[in-house]
Amino acid sequence: MPTFKFFDLNVHAYPETEVPVEELIRVARRYGYAGIAITSYDEVVKGKEGVQLPPSVANFAFRGIEIRAKSVSELKRRIRLYYGKVPLIVVRGGSKELNEAALKNPMVDVFAPPYGEHEKVGLTHVLVRYAAENDVAIEFNLNAIIHSRRSDRARILGKMREILKFVRKYKAMPVITSNARSIYDLRAPREMVALASLFGMQKEEAVHALSDIPEGILEKKWKKRREVEII
Amino acid sequence: MKMKRAKCKTQNKFCVLRFALLLPPTLRERRRYLAFELISEREIDKRELLKEIRDSIYSLYGDTGASESKMWLIEYSKNEDADGGTDRCRGVGILRCAHNKVEEVRAALACIHSASGVRLGIRVIGISGTIKGASRLTATVKNEKWKVQKSKML
């Protein structure tokens, strides 16, 4: 069996939670990850480049920014602010207009639909198509499944199933993330695959969404081509 | 001598009886043993953990799914010597389930985020067909921890 390099692209550390980066990295290493991305909220870091990581973990932990904007213009401004400075830009979705603006923007790396919140996830098949065109990965946030129960979980799983259907149809990139806010929220890769099977993801798909796709996103494998074209 | 013989006889009888009561191999259920590791904020009882695992399986798969998985907690032991020195506790345990429900039980274990208000995370170390094999897996993790502890103390 080939060995995979697993990555978790959405982990929250010290500035917004009380967990230091080192703790998260230690637990993630133990669980068998090849790398994690520490995504800080942009309201917390305010224009700076996110968490300062010690050089010893440079090829294990990656810096990222999670943008939570309220309007389209604000979103665009913030993406332009961080683009090029940070290896990973994640945009948290919201209203339909906001989602559209995020998915049409090739500067965005990962789009995170708001599964946990009560509002409607405005992610239609048209928007997923934009995501496939602009190489924006769509996140499946497993923390939402872990931390909800009964009707809430049923709703979230149903939504994920629907989005997975669109992702398969338009060949967009799915990414499985833990969205961990403490070391207790982290799950080992095999557990993540088992959780992904709850909303109908095949094992191979889930492994792909945990290993090859995140690695490609961090290396900007698919984006590079686009940049050359623009220049 | 007499005593010994008598003992042997009774033992023999007992063995025969036991084998008669055992299910024939063709009817025995196929099981898998999951060796798991747990990290938590505070120490957790075996009873609390079992309750939480059951709750998780029932809420994920319902009554029929839970009956099919045939889940049973074989053993759970707390490890007092948690490494790192923070207020974290570790424990290892073995869980039994039906051989075709391993992934389901794994998902149910991954869905557990807290037990009686204590945050925790479970990782499956490995799966085995026998308790002996599973306990070997847990033993490796225990030894590993001990090494970490020792090197830190030095």
C-alpha cells in the first residue's frame, strides 16, 4: 500500500484560541500528519502575516488566513491585502453574493461553506462550477459533524451530501479539514476518512481530499499555470 | 495420588462440559478488536467513557445500527504519567465490534468530543482479530510514552 502524506488545512491556534502552536503540532505529528496549516482569523491578525512560526517547524506547519467578511467589497479588499504574503487564503462563506465573489476569485485557495451556523449555505451548482474553473477547493468541515448532535447533524450531513454531489459533477476539489480549535478536536487521518464516509464520500476520494489535494494547494500546483497565463 | 487423580478427572469433566457449551466455530461471530488511545483534559472513568461511546453510536446509527455493531468495551486503563507536563491525561483501551462494522465504530469514536464536560479526543491505534494482538498494540503505545517521559526526565 502506498504511503500518503496527510495534511489538515484548517487548524486554529494561539491568537484566537488558548492552544499554543507547538502543542497542536506535536499532537498532529503523533497522529500521522505530514503538515498542518494554522489559519488565523484576519480580524485577529489585522493585516499582519498571521502566526509567527518557529523555523524548526517550517516544513510541517504553514501559515494561513481565514477571511470572514461581511460585504463583497470588504472581502475583495482583504484578499488583495493578504495575497502573496500568506501561503494559504481561506474564505468563510456567508451570503450568496459573498460566496460568488469568493469562488470567482482565483486568489482564494480554499472556500469554507458555513456548515455549523444556522443560516442557509448558499452554495449552488453554479457556484461550485465557478470553484472548479478557478481552482478554489471546497472545504468539508468535519468539526461541524463532531460537535453537533441529532437534527443539527442530520441537516449538516444532508448539506454536505448535496455539495459533494455538485463537487463530483463539476470535478471541483474537495478538501477535508478538522477546523480544530484545540488538541482535542484534532482527529487522525483514518478517523477523518471514516467520518467522511458518513456523508457518502468513498474511501479513495476521502484519502485524496486529505493528501494529494491539500499538498497541491500548498504548492500552488494548479494556480501557477493560471498566473503564468495572466502575466 | 488419589487426590491428584480425582482432580484430573473433575478438570477433564469440566473441560468437556465447557467445550459442549461453546459455540461451534462455524456459528461463532467474527469480531475485531480496536486498540484506541485517548487524550483528555482530566481523568475519565471507564463507565463515563462507555456511556459516551454508546451515546455516540446510538445517535449516529440508531438502535438497529448499534445492535449490529455489537460494540463492547473490553478494557480501559488510565495512564497517569502523561507526557508534556500539562494537565492532560492519556488512556488506552480495547473495544470489541463486529468484523464488518469497524469503519462505523471508528466514525462513532471520532464523533466523541467530550464526556461529562471533559473534552477528549480518541485515536484508533490499530485493529486486530484477537485480544492478544490488540493488547500488543496498546503495549507499544504505552512503552513509547514511557520512553518520551524518560528522555524528558533526563
